[in-house]
Amino acid sequence: MDGLYLLQPLQDDALLFAGGFTNYIKLWGQDRWHVAIGNLAIFGFCFVGICLLIGIALAVLLDQRIRAEGVLRTIYLYPMALSFIVAGTAWRWLLNPTVGIQQFIRDLGFPGFDFAWTMDSHLAVYALVIAGVWQSSGFVMAIFLAALRGVDQEIIKAAHLDGASLPRIYLAIIIPSIRPVFLTAIVVLSHIAIKSFDLVVALTGGGPGYASDLPATFMYEMTFRRNEIGIGAASAMMMLAAVMAIIVPYLYSELRGERRDV
């Protein structure tokens, strides 16, 4: 009889594990989850890549110590001071086909101009990219500008004396020397992309339909609107796993570098 009481907790644990695993099977069997994962891949790749390109370009521009550097730096950094919900709302107005950019260009005399991306199921995710890049590229610029200002000026002066052009100095000397900053920026931007929720809610609402869903909005929909707690929890764990897959290698590389320095 005592043996049965001992086996009961083990059986309960086995049932809980089997039930939890079933939620993951249901999750990956849903077309909406596959759409969210595909959108995350598109959004993440475009968001991270474009932010890096614009950020390094703006940083190089400001590194020339132009006269209006302070004003331009403030303008570039201003969007980062806004929350994603505010940025999403502003871009929802701008991308509204009846009152936004499309209507403005048509009023200028171009009646065939079409820029209704938020209404197109194939382009809605790229509208998220536009708003996200506008929000975060200034932050990337600040990271790279700080790194550029930390490069040893003696090396740059030596390259100038050797007759190297300014583009070659940046491409061959300065940018390779700040390679760790690229990794930091990629990790931060990837983390922002994975957990993006308020931007989607404010800009597209996940629509048309669920064409612009991301994993975070999928989790919210399943957990709090459809009461599918198990599937919502499974999607949240998948998001956590994605974040850990980015953070853990980064932390490992940083700690290994510190040990080498010691």
C-alpha cells in the first residue's frame, strides 16, 4: 500500500510532463504560430540589418565633428526617447492610406501613388520594420559613435601620413577595430525584435487578420483573449529559448574575453 502512495507522485509528474509536451505539439501545429515565426524572421533580419547600416552611417557622419553635431545627435536620438506604443501610433497615422503619406503624395498630383502597406497582408510586416528602424537606429548610432571616439587617434594619424584615404581608413582600420560593438548592437536589437509587442499592437494590431503577428502578440492572444493558457505558455517558453540562444553565447564570449585579459 505504501508503494502505491510512493508511485502516485511519479505518475502525476509524468502526466504533467506529457500534458506540457502536448502543448508544444499543438503550438507547432497552428498555422498562426508559423506565420508569427516567419514574420519574426523577416522583421528581425530587416530590423537588425537596416539599424546597423543606418547607425554606422550616422555615426561616421557625426565622427567628422561637423558644426551641427549636437543638434543632429539630439534629432537622431529623439525617437529612442519615445515608447514603442507612441512610435507605433504615430506611424499608424503616417501609413494610414486616407490621411497619411499616401494621401499627401496624391494631393501633390500623383494620384497613382500607393503606400497602403498596413492594409496589405504581404507588406504589413515591413511597415513594422519602418517604425522599428526609425525608433532604434539612433540608439545604434550612439553606440557606434562612442566606439569611434574611443579609437586610438595615433593609428589614424599614421594612416593619414601613409596616404590612406578616409574611406579606406574607416573600412580597413577603424570599423574592424570596433568589431565587438557590432556584436553588442546585434544582441540588443535581436532582443528588441523578439519581444516586440506594443509596436505591433499600436501599428497594425497584428493584421490584416493575423498577417503581421509576432510571437509576443501570438502569446498575448492565446493567453488572455482565447484562454489557451497551455499554448500561450508554450509560446512564451519558445520566446525565452530564443532570447537565451542569443544572450548565453554573448555572455560566454564576454566572460572568456575577460579571462584572457586577466
